[in-house]
Amino acid sequence: MIIAYNKPITFGRHGTAKDLQCTGIDFSEDGNHSWTKAPVAEFAIQLSVARQEVLLQLEAAPFIIPESVPAQKVFLFVGGLFTGYCSFTEPEVRALPLNRNALSGRTLQLSLVIPTATSPASLRISDDERELGICLTSIIFKSGPE
């Protein structure tokens, strides 16, 4: 499935992200969001060849516990190549530039590596064993008119 530029990939039980052969994402909750549930979340993405600069926009909220997990660090890889880094301390929208030469029109792996992902059970705040990192609301590959 080719992903359209400037069109949001949505999350939650009925979101469009489920069609992207994802790993490390929990789609079981109602609503318009999904938690990453492991230190690595991956998506199979296919974008047309980019003719202009491309930004990857993440709308997300971090799993934070001020005394234990003050921020969630997210390292972004596209096709195995490091693309960017951001740190979430509150719900926000972040835009990271992508190397448009990496977007070849073929299916690539988009990886979100979250080394600070932590299970609530390990912090003894609930029985939830998922290693929570960020709660995704949308991902948009932003580009000018094609």
C-alpha cells in the first residue's frame, strides 16, 4: 500500500496504521491513539519518490513518571538509516526532516527506537507488562505539492 503525502496515518483500533504491517504497537484500545509496547516499533512504509523535501510529523504523548521516566527518547530510522532524534516530555507534534533520497518508491522499514520505554509493572504502578514509550495519534509524511 502506497502512503499518500500530507495524509495522516491514524491510530487506535480503527486507525489506518494497522494496514502497515506494524510491530511493537498496541491497537487494542478504543479511541484515536495507540501505545508503542516495546523499545522498537516498526512500520512497513511505501512512499512515492519524493520530488521535494519531506518531513515526518509525529503527534504523540510520552509515557512519563516524573521520578522514574522524565522523558521518552525516540530515535528514527528509515530503511535502516538513522534519520533523526527527539525527546518527548509532554504531548506534542514533532516534525523531523527525512532524506528524500532514501524514499525510493519501494517498501521500507520505518523504525522508532525508544530505549526509555518502560513497563508500568516494572515501576510497580500497575500490572501492565507492555513497555510503553509513546502514545501515537498520527504520523504524516509532509511534502509540498507533487
